[in-house]
Amino acid sequence: MTRLTYFRVVLEMTEQGGVTTPGPAVRDKPDALIDIDPFERPHIPGTSLAGALKERVSETAGPDRAQHIFGHVDGDGKRDDGTTDADASRMWVMNAEMESPDQGAPPTPSVRWSTAIDRERGAARLHTLRGVEMLPTGTRFVARLWLEDAAADVERGISRALVGWAPAIGRGVSTGHGQLAVREARTATLDLGNRHDLLLWLERSGPALVDELTHDPARGRVLDTRAADSRAPAQIRALRATLSGPLFVGDKRVRPAKNQPAARDGDTKALESRRDAPDSRERQPLMRGGRPLVPGTSIKGVLRSRCEFILNTVGIAACPTQCCGKCHTCRWFGQGGGEDASATSVGARAKVRIPDALVDGARMRTRTHVALDRWTGGVSQDTPVDAAIHPPGTRGGKLYQLKAPESGTFEIQLDLKELTKPEDVQRFLATIRLVVEDVNDGLVGFGAATTRGYGSVQLTPVGEDWLPKLAEAKRVLDQWRLQTGGGA
């Protein structure tokens, strides 16, 4: 080792997200927490950064160059003589520390709650409510890495890869979370054959050495991160969804309705006031920046379930369990692990990326609902079990309100960059064409209470009409079925 090339990269989150770790199994607490370093600061593990950068180098310089830099294992890792056939990585990647803000406290993670949907009932699956911590957009991390004994063309390859690099790291990247962008990149070199450089390397180490070298005017060089991205443009298709009525995607937090005093045990006046109030609880929609939010998870779930229904209907196998890893819906939308007990994979990331959507031009309205007694057909008078909302002693507690947008539009983006085979793109778009037909016919809705008048939208392509004609979509699916014999 005679030459070391250092890189210091500032990454900024352009979407909510982050790398998470399992949380404690405690009710009403998040199930996935932002991963932290020993100093309890959010960070990005070096393993995550190295994997994302290797993929980036593979895109810009080819898989062979990526293996040369980041190492590889050929086959089962063994030669005929029993020795290991592998090369270690020439790139060292440190954990990325969160950059300290100039003013104020570090950003506080928010919690996004969601639930799985039962494929048969179409309602929330029991015991699947989950909460995930997310860092806000604008959070910055400092990544530090260095190359050992790299040739000049290898150094230039890393520099080119950093320009325009926009990795998606962490949980939920296929549903619009965890995207980062390079805001600053610096590089510097040490020649350990030089006595002064060797002394500096022996006296310094870790992040301090990288920062000192890359900010040294005599050694450091700032990379132009404003240069055009060398990657091929992402294959993004978009659908405009126009609301045909109320659409509700709820926040887990349930807030007491306005003008209702808090009630404590023994507080008779407060109990009487809440008992006679016409609006005993109000469920709030998910919001971001003052606009209603339709999560990418909700959009993805609707599209996936309808794609499964359509493919199975026309005779093309598609599993409803989201874990076979073999059918096309698992490949398009990701899967959580193989059904085969001998499978070693824990799952696969979706090839189609669907981010969150914000409703534009929303007109908000609060509607009041009440549960009915299944025996009498009248209003249910059962005392609810949620004492935080309905203290003991209140009656008629099944009354609730939903606040939701009743007009407006939102855009569904489908990023098909990872669908590299033309036939995969053709088959996916043909299936989506039929999904659009079902949504526009009112057979499928988004959000909650879709069987009670909520969630109906009309979908139209944004820009040029990239959807195939209905007859062409049917022809593609029929040909697909004949080619595969009904399999995936």
C-alpha cells in the first residue's frame, strides 16, 4: 500500500426515510427505529453505502470495474486446489455520520403508521399495524471513503460515479423513501512513499484525516456535482388521478373534535359535555406541507392486488401471498421471502418504484359516521373500548368523523428503470392498462372505506398516451399466457 485516495461526500435526503433497525415490541411504539451510532446519532451504515456505490459504479463503468474496486467471490469461492478464489475490496467505506445542523437541534424522526390489507376481505389485516420512524427531507450525512493503490483511471471512475449519484438507501425505497442526492464531493491523495505524507498518515486517522486532507487547499479538490448525470434517464410513467369523491388515508393519531373538553375520571361536567357532543372523535388524514398525502405504500398495494387479480383471471399465475419470489407480481412489486423452507433469500426489492403522492387543489370536508347495531339495525349503543377517546360513562360512542379531501388531483409515478427487459416493460404496461380500466369503472379504490363511497378516482396518462390500447393489452397478456402455459 503506497497510495491512498480519499473522498468526502455530503449526501442530503430528498425524501423522507432512513436506515432502520427493529424496535422493541411495545404497543403504540414504532416497530422500526432509525439506526443510530454509538453516540445516538442517526447514521448510514458503511455496508449500505458500499452496496449502493458499487451498484452506481456498475452502472457508470461496468460490472467488471465494480468488482475490481469492491471485490468479488467467483462461484462458490473455492479453487481446485482448495484455496479461496476471491478478491478483497480496495474501497474502504466508513459509516456516514449525520451532519450537525448550523442552528438548532438535530432533526426529529417522524413515525409513519400503516397496515397490511387482507386479500380476501379487502379490509385491514388483524394485528398488522406497524410504525416506522423516518428522518425528514433535508437531513444531511457525511460519507468518508478511500481507495488503496488505485490507478488513475479507477480514481476518475469513482469521481464520475459520485457526480449525479442519487442513491436510495434504507427502508421503503420502492415506495418513495430514502432517496439522497450528492450536495458536495471532495477528494485528496496521500503518497505513502513520501516521508511527509507517511508521517501525516501515521499521526492522523479516521474521519479527522479525511476532513483535513479534502479541505486542504493544496491537496484537496472539489468535484463538480452540478455536471449532468451520466446515467440513462429513468423510465418514469405517470398517471393523473382525479378524485371523484372523498378519499381518506388516515393518520393513526385520533384527535378529539373541536370544543370538546378533556375528561378525567370523576369529571362529571366534562363527561356530560362529551356525551351530548355530536362529534365524539375526528380522524385526521395524512398530511405533508399542508396537503393531503397518499402514501406510496397505499398506491402500490392497490396496484399490486389488482394486478394479481387480473393475471390470475386471464390464466397467468400470480401469488397473493407476496412471498413466492417467482411470479411477476413478486418481481415487479417486491417480495418478503421465499415460501420454500430451503430458500436462503429473505426477499427482494421491487423493480417498480412508486413514491408518495400529494393531492393538489384539495377541498377538505368532514363527514360524520356512526356504526350500526347488527341485531337491531339501529345506531350501536355499545360502549367503545378506547377509553382515551371515550372515557368510561359516555354513551353512543361509535360516532366518529372522517376529514378528507373531496376534490383535487394527485399524480401516481411509476419508475420502471429497473425493468431492463423490453418484454417485462410491455407486460407490466399491459397489465396496468387493465388496472386503469378497473379503477375508472369504480371496481377499485384508494384508501379507506372504498366500499362506502370513498376512494374513487379517474386515472389518465400524464403527457403522451403511453398506455397500450385495450385490444393491444389483451393481446400481450394472451400471448404471455400461451408462452408460459399459465406460469410466471
